[in-house]
Amino acid sequence: MRYDLLSSGNPDIDQIAGGGIIRGRVAELYGDEGGGKTSLALSMIAQTQLPAVYFDIDRTFPEYIAEERGIANQTYVFPGRREPGEYAKALDEFSPGSVGIVVFDPVAVLGGRGTIDLTSVMVRAAKRLNAVVLVINHCDLMYRSTGHSALSRYAAQRFEVRFLREVKKSGTIVGMDVACMCTKTTIAPARGRCQLFIPFHGGEA
């Protein structure tokens, strides 16, 4: 079976994912807060050069990073928490093929039940738009992401992102190293791992 793949913007992630991120399906980035998940999502948007829909659920969208990466004008940002039907209505405004990535960031603030209720909206949107639906999620002390049971079933690809260390240059922190492990992919053997450097922008990752 042939898949329509979208580059993550990082060749190492593409390799462990099996060649890229699958269009028309859901992918999950999960891990600790501040681990670089949002930065990776913005890198993917920059790579597609296509319009993106960004549901800024906790109203922390880093506009300065979007400006620096040249994606502010191609990203439709919807701030605030919504009901599943409201997310679906917002996505209905976009035609198939007009969007490269749809981001939900972070679904953890919706709670487990809210995340599970949203999965059907995500799956339908991914298929209709032929886009990557990227779910950014946090973990609990057992390192299970919020809504784990639903997302582990419906996500075609899942990536665990963990902070490793701060990176300094001339005594100044300039970024951080993170480990990224592909814990699920339907197009290649899972459990591939890579290490990434994520630069800080304006003091934030």
C-alpha cells in the first residue's frame, strides 16, 4: 500500500517514522511540558509551505516563533478551548487539499474524556482534508499521554519527545537536546529513536 507522506522537516524524524508523516491520518507528539513538541510542530508547518490550522487550546501559541519561521501568514490560529462540534465546524470551512497540517495543542487541558470525544473529529478531518492532524499531548507520572486509550488506537503514528539537556554557547543557553522515539507507525517497524537539537527563540523553545 502506498502512502502520501509529508516531511516533518527533520530527516531523522522522517527516517524513524518510515519516510515521513502520513497525510490523511492522525499523529501524536507526546511528552513532558517544555520538551519541544510545539517547536517541532511549527517546523513541520514551515516544511509543508501549505496553510495550517492551529487550535491553540490553552492560548499559548508562540507568535514570535511563527514570525521567525515565516509561517504566521499561512497559519490560521483558533485560540481557546472548544466543544468537539465547534472544532468540526471550524474545520468544515476548509476545502480538501487546502490545508497541510491541523494542530491541536495541547489536548491534555481537555482531560481524558474531552480528548477521547475529539478523536472522531480528528479522524474525519484528516481524511476529508488529506492533511496531517497533529495532536500535541502531555504525559502523567506513568508516562501515559492524556486520552491514551483512544489516541494509541486511532493515531497512525506516535512520537515520544523527552528533554535531555540544555545546550550552552559562551555560557548562554541557546537551545536543548531532546530524544524522539517513534512508538507507533503503520508504515515501518516502530521503536526507532533519534536525537534532535531545538534552538531557543526569544528565550523559549
